[in-house]
Amino acid sequence: MNELYELTTKQKKSRRRRSIAIALVLVSLVVLFYVATIIKFGPAILARPL
């Protein structure tokens, strides 16, 4: 039922490209949310007392 099989080189390359694309999208979203937060709160958020 649960047979294991080896991926072809083409499938491995395709999977790697897809993984890299997903990682880039996630990093882009993190940067976008960070920038949006800084813009929303303004530069005063960086000057607050800790």
C-alpha cells in the first residue's frame, strides 16, 4: 500500500524550485508586514523607552 519510490531528477529540480518560490513569497510577506507596521505606527515606535 505505502510504496516508496525515487523521484526523478526533473521532479527533484521542480520540487526545489517550488520550495524556493514559496520561501521567497513568505519572506516577502514578512518584510511587507514589518514595513506596514512601521508605517502604521510611524517612526515614533523606534524612539519609545524600553
